[in-house]
Amino acid sequence: MPLGAVVWIAVSGSTDSLSHVFVNVLPKAASRTFLLVSMTGVLSALFGIATAWLVTTFEFPFRRILSVALVLPLAIPSYIAAYTFVESLDYTGPLQTALRSILGFKTARDYWFPDIRSLSGAVLILSSVLYPYIYLACRATFLMQGRAASDVARTLGSGLWRTLWRIQLPMARPAIVIGLTLVAMETLNDIGAVEYLGVNTITFSIYDSWLNRGSLSGAAQLALVLLAVVIVLISIERIARRRQRFSANRTTSSVNDHVRRPLGFGSGSLAAVACLLPVALGFLLPFAMLVHYASIRLELLAEPKLIKALWNSVQVSGAAALATVMIGFMLAYTHRKDTSHSTRLAGRIASLGYGMPGTVLAIGVLFPLAAFDNTLDAILRAHLGISTGLLLSGSGFAIFYACSVRFLTMAEGTVDAGFQKLSPHLDMAARTLGRNRRQTLLFVLLPNMRPALLTAGLFVFVETMKELSATILLRPFNFNTLATLVYEDASRAQVEDASVAALIIVLVGLIPVLFVSRTMER
């Protein structure tokens, strides 16, 4: 429905809005978006591939700690990272203040310092929090390769670097593409960081066309362009995923066979510093800044607006988690019992939501919900004299619906992975022992699926709590979540006031990140 609504709004717009979008808005926004996505992908790949190769190939000081810590930046939403980076590196921040104090500079004209509110600043910030997507994919692939391929290459005379470039990286190419696709999609979805840093992307142009220019049709037309880009990215990711399965089946070594080469003190220290750098940029710096600001704003914990925003976030996130887990379980169970083309197609359609950026989803959700509200209100006014108002679009339901559409893929994928760990013979054994299909589901499969269901619900809960791009457009008047509360305070240059809410988001986001880290180590 959201996708159909976006298409309908776009094609029903006037030709004037279409010409304005493609002549005045799209060229600049598209070029900035291309530069941001490509440069963020390159830097994220550099961080992710290098660190994954180091922690899987060598033994050096603090390797085990760093291999887990490298995942921590996933707990920092990009918009929170942008706020803390600006506070740290801006003219009035601690770094430039110390620099002026030490070197005796008086004004900004006396020295040069890179501007964090720029395209390059956005690339650095987004790469610092998104590289773990590539790190996780590459780390798993390097471990699956084991030592057989690299040992054979070394036996045939290949050096360490030649083995990396000619053997390990080509074998890891599908995983790298999957990670890069996720980085690109998250970059396209971002609205908080790019707006705060002044980078005019297509996503920001959709937001600007809708709210500031009042052109919903122009926003929808831009949204279709963004959707076309996302469809290309999803197609690339699916092709890479098929190739990854092919490569994994041909490996002859196991993770347990992997032996790391010990490094000397000098080389080991350099490897530790190289792994610590992205962790410091993507997690330690933002987290330390938030803790510092929150420690001097503890009185905000008792503020009614924070408590209300926290309650709204919990309500919406809990409802989205429950809905997506139930629907995801239904889809995964149906596919387990019936592997026909129709069930596979249903799963594919359900997974399209994750590829839709939040701003696109907001347009597609608000239009049909508002139409339903207005129609219902008109009917009840005419026949019963009752006004229902904006029943759905004027409440948190719109946010819940958009987040459920977007994160259903996450829930369905996690539940399906849990089903794949259960042998199909389990169902047959239960039926043989006298259980019917309903009893098998309730008393055999569900107890075994409890960990997967809880994990899926946790992931969706946390992602919904961090979601900003759709929430900022769909929230009704006087309805704030933690994410929109942080956005509002930061937009007024009151980052210190936003620190408590931002720290709550980060601490909640750490739960699934630590869970993934623990699973990865096992």
C-alpha cells in the first residue's frame, strides 16, 4: 500500500512540479547523494575489511576485546553521531579550543581546521558508524575460508599481501558487496545527520519538498527516483548473497581450524591501533560526549517531556516488535510447511519494506491513512453527527505502521533462520507420536523457537526506537519519541539538553549489539 500510494501521488502531480523537480532539485541532490554514498562506501569498506582481516589473520594485544568492540558503533544512530562530532570538532568544541589555547590563535582566520559540517564530514561520520556491516560480513567470510586457501597460496610462493589481494579478497567479494549494499541503503535512509551537516541529498530534498515547499507530489516524484536506486541495490545484494552461498559450500575448512599468526610487539601495537581507530571514532567519542553532557543534565530525567517521549517510544516500538514477530512467524512457518512459488513470492514482497527509506515510507503511509480518516469522519458526520478526527494519521499508529513495514524483513529473516535450525523431521516425529498440526506448532515448534522470536522482537524494538526519518514526518502534533526529542533539541543547538534522551537510545541499542558480539565470538 505505501508503495502504491507513492506511485499514485507522483503520477498525479502536475507537470510543473515534475519539471521543477528534474530541472532544479534532482541534479544537485543526485550528485551529492552519489558522492556521499560512494565515498561512504569506500571508507566503510576500508575500515571494515582491514579490521576484519587483522582480527581473523593475526594474534596481537587486545585482539579478542577489539574484535567485539568493532561492532559497538552499530549502537550509535548516525544522527546522534553527527551531533556529537559537531560538538567535539566545531569552532567552540574542546579540540579547537585546546588548539587555540596551545598555539596562541585568537580567531578562526589564524589557522585552518577541516569543517565537519561538509560532505567530507558526513562521509567520515557515516562511515564511522556503518562500517560494522562490512566488518561483520567479512569477518565471518575470512573465518569460513579457514587456513586452507591461504596456506596453499603460501606454499605455492605467494606472500602475505599477494595472498590477501589474489585469494582472500576475491573469495570475500560477495560478503563485501552485501555489506556495501547495507551501508548504501542506510546512507540513503539518513535524514538527521545530512540535514544537521548541511548536505543536500535526495532524502533531504524529499523532506524539504514536502514540509518546507508544501509540494507532496514533488516529494513523491523524488521518492520514486530514490526507490529506483534502492531496487538496484537490492538486486545487487541478492545476486551477491547467492554467490556467497556457493562459495561457502565449497570451503574445506572450518572456523575451528583457523590459526592466527602471532605478531611482534611493534607490528602488534600497530594492528591494535588500527582496530582501535574506528572504534574510537564510531563509539568511544560519541558515547563519551553523551555521558559527559548527561552527567551535568541529570535533572532532565525527571522532565515530563522526556518521560512522555520515552513512553511513546516504548509503546510504538513494542507494538511494532509484536506485530512484526507475529507476521514474520506466520510467513516463515507457512514457508516451512509449503515451499511453493506463491509462499516464496509472499516472503519477497514482505521483505521490500526494508529497502524503502523512511522518508519514502512516510509519504506512502500518510496519504492512504489520511484518506481513510477523512472518509470515515465524513460518513459518521453525515449519518451519526460524530466526528472521529484523524483517527489513524493523527496518532502514533502511523509511526507504528511505517516501522512495521520497514522492519518486517528483520523479524521474518530472524524467525526463518530459527526455523532452519530445526530439522523438518521434528514435525514428522511429533505427528507420528499423535500430535496434530496445531499441537505440533504450539507444544513442539514454539518452545524451540522462543530464542529466535525473542531475538527478532528485540531487534525490531531497538531499530524502531532509533528510527528518525519516518518518525519525524509522521508524528502528530505534540507526539514525541526519544529520537524526535533528540532531533528537536539538536535542531535548536541544544545538544546538551538532548544528551539524556540520546544516551537512553544508545544504551538500548547496545543490547542487540552485545548479543551479536557474543554470538560472533561463540
